Amino acid sequence: MRLIFPAYTSSVVSTTQLTRPNLVTRRLRILLVDDDPLLIKSLQDTLQEDGHVITATPGGQAGIDAFAAAHQRGEGFDVVITDLGMPNVDGRKVASAVKATASTTPVILLTGWGQRMIAESDTPPCVDKVLSKPPRLQDLRAALAELVA
């Protein structure tokens, strides 16, 4: 068997433009709250490469304390990214504490049950966005752009 294909002769090459979500163009102060050091390191490195200033905390209470201290110094955060499932103080409590201190600060909740929570409209009231854990980079960037626009 022999296959013969015609040569491509057009001088115009059509390309499909990929649509990219709006990216945040300004430097954000982001608080990361998670008890998983590998996830913290990964998100911290990625977001710093995007030009953001990151403060990482190893759990819920540490996150609440860091947020409150920064707020008292007048150095609030532009957004808080917190895990849902952490020992002692979970992401719901972190989100509630953030909103009690600074109600306009966006909170992104990371969870292994993200798709289920979204499908069942089970987003906690103090949370602005739910993302599956680990978050896809394009979803995280799109959420940041949406929430701080």
C-alpha cells in the first residue's frame, strides 16, 4: 500500500489563537495558608515567578495570626488562598476570620472536593472562589484575575 498526500502549497498558514484568561498585571500581596509544605512551596514558587509577594503559613491558626498582624500594620493582603482540610483550624474558619477583619479581601479555598462543592453549590459563605486541589495553574491565575480586577 502506498499513500500519497498533496503538498501544502498555500503561503498563508492559519493559526488558531489560543484564548488566555486575563492575567493579573500588578503585583499582589498573597497569603497562602496550608498544612502541606510541598503544596505551599509549589504555589509560592509559581506565584513569585508571576511577580507576586507571597507570605506562606503552615496552618489555619498561623494564617489567621499572619493576616491579623499584617492588617494591624496597615499591610493587608490582596487575596488569601487557603486549604479547606487542615487540623484544628480549617479553611472555613480562616475565611471567616479574614472576612471578619477585612470583608473585601477575596478568599480562594483549595480542596480535594472542589468539583463536588461547586456542583452542589456548597461554597462556604465567606469564600469567594473554590478551586480543586492541587489547583491547575491556569485556573488559579484566572481566579486571581477575576477576584482582584
